[in-house]
Amino acid sequence: MTELILQALYSGLLQGGSYALIALGLALVFGTMKVINLAHGELVLLAAYVAYAVESGLGLGSGFGPIFAIPIALVVVCIAAVSVYFVVSRIKIDREINSLILTYGIGVILTNLILLVWHADVRSTNSTWLQEAFVVGPFYSMRSELIFFGVSVALMGALWWWLARSWYGRAVRAVSSNRDAAELMGIDPGRTELVSFIVAGVLAAFAGVALFSYGVIQPAYGGALTVKAFIITVLAGVGSIPGVLLGAVLLGVAEALTVTLASSALQELAGMTLFLLVLFVMPNGLFGAARRRG
Amino acid sequence: MSGAINAGIKINKTLVALIVAGYAVVPFALGANNYIMSMIVAALVIGGVALSWALLGNLGGMVSFGHSAFFGVGAYVSALVTVKLGVPVLLALPLGGVGAVLASIVMMPVLRLRGPYFALAILAYAHIFRILATEWSSVTGGSGGVSGIPGFPTVFGFDFGTKMGAYLIALTLVLVFAFAYARIRASYYGIALRAMHDSEDATRVVGVNSTVLKAAMLMVSAFMAGVFGALNAHYINFLEPDYAFNALWVTLPVVAAIFGGYRTISGPVIGALVVYMADQLVFKALMPTGHQLVLGVLLVMMIVFSPSGLMPLLKKWTARHA
């Protein structure tokens, strides 16, 4: 039993990597634009389906199909993210409510496009190389899980460096904390928002390919991904990359433990229970500053 | 302000004409066509949910993507009390609404969250209720669903179990709820709620308990959606979790309400009739799978070009070409 629980903790940790990428994308865009992109999960899913298309198109059953798909997924998802930005930025009145409804509509469009192009069947990778068992001490995982966990951590490091040191990273932080002041300092808020959307798209592309490499995907999955990303931002509170990673790992572990100890059907309930607990007990998140309460 | 207060209760000629058309003309003109009638009933059900969604958005200032939860809970409660406890169908309808209100009370903690966070939290709740309906199989029948849900009874010799009967019940409920909505909007609570839309903090300062008012609107909205879920369950006589909690019960009402104008009372209902008919007759014929794509496109176009609904857009066009 202890072994099972330890294994669940390990799987949850690895899963947390991609979850963190998804949540960071959602949080970045919310930071700069104050808009929750309800189509964010669908962007991630789009990348996953691009990976599927590349794999089945190349016919490399045993090979690196999903890995080759990353550049294509990056291009496709970034184009989609930029399109979302240009539509969202057209909203002038009642921005908060209208942007939610708008991105919800974009989510519906993307879900149904995916349904039209790739049909409703559940898909997963055929690559035996990616699915091969990889044993670290007492822990078991697929090779792909470990690879993409490493990729996620590396990306988060890069993101941290970018936000802390680069000009645009600083601009993103400046616009997030005070849009008007940032504009007075010579930062173009519109362009900064666009950059945040593109970075969110990049993170979504990697997360999507990762999800396809070690899990199953289906067209209706996008909404659940957005909810997961949201739960993580509530767990983490506003504003720190390590906080998001911790929140993501917590969600991943909670889900894995539920699957191990109860049933896989209750997986989503685990996240929700965590979410409600945090909402009641620590409404500012586990690591966040006071900001969100009404 | 007095004009706005009267507007809720004012009986104008168009309204009377619409009611006469609804009760007299439509049944005689289309009553024999079962296909059209069944579509009108479905459109009215969506119109009822759209009305409840718009009430929450317009008066409460809250965008909900979780109305499928209220719809599904209402449907399940009403179906189960009739099947398992033998409660008469007409009594089970309001019980379905009460069930949805209980579901909304469970959601109250999310009222602590503002704007976008609220919208996402309520979306997350909708997932929970679907999972509960699937997993709590000793009560709900699990993913197999509930079958043999009794239809509407015969009252005074008129069989409400027919398409015509369902149509009359749905139409009456839509009108009753629209009337209740108008009364709430015209009341002092309605004024306070609209003031909250401009500035919640300022409204609090003058002594309005905004949280209680928002909670009340959530409950009213949940009740309406729940009753329509119940109505639909007794109309189609079968329920399963994936159907009762389908995201479509959010998407269609949202598109309908935005299309017709969610700050008006008639808009969501008219929007539902137009959007659902177009979806079923045109879009579905053109593309059998994924025809909801068109709904998404419609929603995006409306928000970008005319977020307050089609009516202002039409007025703008006619003014320009006059």
C-alpha cells in the first residue's frame, strides 16, 4: 500500500509539470489583460491534436512523432493565441463580462473544429519509445512523463529568467501591476499583451504535446483543462512561478491519489475538493497575497 | 426612474399580440406538425434557461457557465421524486426548481470571488454535479440513466402529455418567469442591483447588502433553470448524466441570450427561438457533426460587433439606411 501511495505521489509530481505550464499561461494573460481566457484549455488541446496528426501522418509508430510535432504545434498554437488576442482586444465595453463570453465562444469554436477534423474518438500515442517504462529507484513512469517533466521545469526556469531579466518580461510585469504607469514609462500595453498571449501559447503548445505523449485526449477535454488551470491559480494565489508549480503538483498528486485509493471516475472531484478547501480556509491561495477577495 | 419601474408591469400591445399568438395562433397553425412543435418546445426550454441566465447576468452582474448544473439537478430531482417516490408530476416541477436552489446554495462560497474567478468556479461546479450524477448510481441510476420518467398528466380532459401540452406548459412557464423577472427588476431590489452593476462598493456604502442580493439572484436563477430542466425530463421521459449536464445547456442559452440581448427580458426567449431553429433546420443540415461551431462563431461575432444584442444592431442599420 505504501508503495502504491509513493507511486501515486511520483506520478502526480510528474503530471504537475504540464499542469503548471497550462496554469502559467492562463495566469500570464490574466496578469496583463485582466482577462481569463476560457479557451486556454482548448489551445492546449489543439497542440495535443497537432501532435496526434503529425504522429499518424508520419506513420512513425515506434518513433518520436510527438517530439517532431513540437515546432508545428508551436506555430499552430501561437497563431491561434494571436488570433484570440486580436479578437479579445476589440472589446471596448463591459470588458470583464464580454471577454469571458467571447473566449467561451472561441472555446466552443476550437472544440468543434477539433471534433470536425479529428472526430470524437479518444486518441493516444502509438510511440513505444515514449511509452517505455522508465524506472527511477522504486518509482515507475513512462519515459515521456519524465522527459516532459524535465521540459516543463526547464521552461519554467526560462520563463522565470525572461520575466525577471528581459525587457519584455519586465514590461509584462509592469503592465500586470499598473497598466497606466507602465504606459507612462514608455511601454506599449497592447504589444505587451500580445507578447503575453504568445508566451502563453508557447507554454500551451509544450503542455499539449506532453499531454498527448503520456495520456489520452478527446475533443471535450479542453474545458476540463481550463478548470484545472484555474484551480491551480486559486491554490497558488497570484504571482509566483514556484507557487504555481507547487499548486500544480498538489493537484496532480491529489488526482493520482484519488485514482489509486478510490476510483478514476472521481479524479476531477479531487481537484474540486482541494479548491473548495482552499477557498474556505485560505481564500488568498496557499502562497498568494491578498488580492482576489470581493 | 418611474418609467423604468412602470416598464416592468406595463402591458403593451405587442406583448398582448405575442401572448395571443403564442396561445391561439401557434397551436392551430402548427399544432398538427409534430416535428415543428417538438422543436418549438425545445426552443422554449432553452429560452427559459436563457432567461434565467440573463437574469443572473443582468441583475446580479454574474456570468455563469454552470447553468447546466441547475438544469441537470432540476431534471434529476424531478425525475427521481416521481419515479421513486410517486410524487405527482406537476408538483415535481417546482421540486426540481427547489433542488436546483439547493445546488446553488452549495455554490454560495464562490460568491466571495469576483468576476472572472466566479465564472470559472461555477464552471467547475458544473463538472462536480455531472460526476455526482454518474457516480452516485444507487440513487441516480449512474451512467445508465433514469428511464420511464412519467409524462405530464391529463387535466380537465386535456392531455398535457402530448407535444401540444408540453408546448402550453413551457410557454406558460416562460411567461410566468418573464413576469417575475420584470417584477424583480422593477422593485427596489432591482434598482439596488442595477446600482451595484455600476459600483458595488458605492452601493454597499449606502446600505445595500450586496452579497445577500447576489445570493438571492443566484437562487432565483437556479430555480428557473431547474424547473425547465424538470419540464424537459418529463417531456422526453429519459435522463442520463451526459445529457442532463451537457455543456450544450450552457452554450445554447448563452448564445440565445447574447443574440437577443441579455439586458432585455424578451431578448433571451426570442433569441432562443431564432438560434435553436436556425441551428436545427440550417446548421445541422449543413454539417451534421460539429454544427455547434456556428454557435461559437455567432457568439464571437455578437460580442465583437454588437454585445448588447441584435436589436440595437438592427436599429443602427435601419437608421443608416433610412
